[in-house]
Amino acid sequence: MKADRPPEVAAGTRGLALYLAGRFLIEAAALAQATVTGWLIYRLYGAPLALGMIGLVQFVPMALLTLPAGEWCDRLSPRRLLIAGLALQAVCALLFAWLACAPVPGLGLFYALLFASGAARAVIEPAGQALLPGLVNAAVLPRAIARSSAVWQIAVIAGPALGGAACVLGAPFAYATCGLALLASIAATVALRAHRVAPVERATLKTRLARVREGLRFVRSQPVVLGAISLDLFAVLLGGASALLPVYARDILHTDSFGLGLLRSAPAAGACLMALLQSHRPPRRTIGLQLFAAVAAFGLATLVFAFSTSCALSLAALALLGASDMVSVNIRTTLVQLATPEAMRGRVAAVNMLFIGASSELGAFESGVAAALFGTVAAVAIGGAGTLAVAAVWMRLFPALRKADRLPTLQSVN
């Protein structure tokens, strides 16, 4: 018979379970909504640039709010900020459902709601990252991060597939389902109880800006952290093909909204398998070389997908792309968490999320513009080649990252 766990361990286990459940619902709803929105906009307007604009209008509020949101996390409660962001995201989903009921919904209204949704994500992401270290102790944080990544990837598998399937029943139904999932995630977050650092004194605008700059200076002062975050920024900025998946689904692979959901789920399927593997066998040696190898594999998989006209090959290439990206995500996330002092986690998480948001959302815009100029296949192929070039350049620019060996030794930068 197993011995009873200490109360603090039991509380931490319960808190982590609630956190993971909420994270699943948040990401599944967000990805389902993205799938429905991309399919609907391309079906109605038929322009790759219209898909690219989705990324741009979501990036603008993220660029404006992510760093202040990180500072709010360090001064206030990450849990309360997360609840506020989720409430806004749920309202956006329900308004999307109302908008989709119109025979020909206005594109400007879509972009307005996407802008508001981007603002919500700017708060949700750094708050969620800053909340996790308060639920578990430092000794098990790498394993908790791997589990969180696995749950996130399961959501990224389920979300697009469910979104594509729900879209068959109508876009309003799909959006309303996303709104209900977000309301459930609010309930899970409300039930969380996490320790937090002592609040800082009441801040003026000047001191708040100084605290934001302090977070930026910290990232810049750590070559390994800066190298890992910026590598992800430029690799995904150039190599992202997800924004053009509606074009591939309808015009190249000749499938429907459910097929688009499968294409969006394929990277997460590969990433989920990799995350589960790493949760049991996390990377311990030569992590720098593993990171660069993963980015190179990401670029190669993007090239294969670019020229594929077979659904099976395209799904396999996207799965490999997701698996390689997960290696990069786990190494970068663990590195940043271990290297960051507790009192600065919100601001550093915000810098990290701003870089990730720039790579994802601006990458979508870049893909849409490139597709409009050069064609869809050429745009994705150029991005894959660009990712390989970034990996080669960053190996020379950040030798400390290339030579990084063990994760525990990186904790010394704290």
C-alpha cells in the first residue's frame, strides 16, 4: 500500500492537473477557431493574402500588450490575468459565432475580432507560463514542462480536427463550441491555487517601463537564452507553412474542411509523440547541437511539404515538422525557465511569447505576401530554405548555444 502523499504534494498534483486540463481546453479552442476562420475566409474571399492578414492583425495587439502583460504578471496575480484573458477570448468566440450567421460576413469585422483575440492571447500566454512554476517545485519543473507540452500538442491535434469536423455542421456551431470550451477553461483556472512572489510596491508608469526594460536587458545579457529565443523567431518566421494550409487543402491536395483539420493536426501528432518521449527521456547532453539539428529538420520537412501533391506524404512531412519543432520548444522552454529568477518570470515569459508570437503571426503574414507574389508552393519552399540558412548562421553567431551541453549547468546563469 502506498504511503499517503504530503498535503503540499497532493495540492501540487491537483493544481498541475487543473492547469493541464485548462491548457488543453484553451489550446484546443484556439486552434479549432483558427481552422474554422482560415477555411471560412479562404472559401469566401479566395485570396492567400487575406489569410496572411490574419497573422498581421493578431500580431499587432500582441506586440503592444505582451511585454506589459509580463510586467503585470510579476506585480499582480498571473491566475487573475489568465482568467481575464480567457474571458475576452470566450467573448470573441461567441461573437465569431454570431458573425458567421451572416450570409456574407464582412472581412473587416473578422479582422476586428481577430485583433481582440490577439489582445486576449497577449495576456493569456505569459500569464499561463508564469503560473506553472508556482504549481510545482523546481526539481520536477522540467518534467512538468514536458507534460504541459504533451498536453498542448494533444490539444493541437484535437483542436484543428474537431474544428474542421464541426465546420461541416456550420461555422456558427464550431465557434460556439469553442466559446463553451473557453468558459470551461475559466472554471479550471478559478479552481487553481498557486504560490506567488511577494508583490512589489505600487508602481508608476516610469517604474513599470523600467521593469519591462529590466526583463529585456536580462534576456539580452544571457547569450544562450537570447540565441535560443531568436533562433525560434527567425526559423518559424521563415519556415511557417500553416497559414497557407487552406490553400493546400482546397487547391493542391483537393480536400475539404475536415481534410484541412487533419493537415493542421498532423504537426501536433508528430510533436505529441516527441513530447511524450521527452517526458520520459528529456534531453540531457549536447542540447545545443540537438536544438540546431531540430531546426534543420524543421526546414527540410517544410521543403518536402512544399512540393508534395500527395495527402499521405504531406501529412508525414507535417508530422516530422511538428516532431522537430517540439524538440526545439522543450529545450528552449526548459532553458528559459531554469535560467530566470522567480521575480522576473512574467517579464521573461512575455519576451519569449513576443518572439514566438512574432514568428507565428508575422510568419503567417510573410507567407501570405510571399504566396501572393511568388505562388503558394514557391513561398513555402523559400521559407524552408530560409530556415536552414538561419540554423547555419545562428550556429556561428551564438557559439555558447551551440556548445551547450547539460541543462543543469545552464542554471548557473541565474
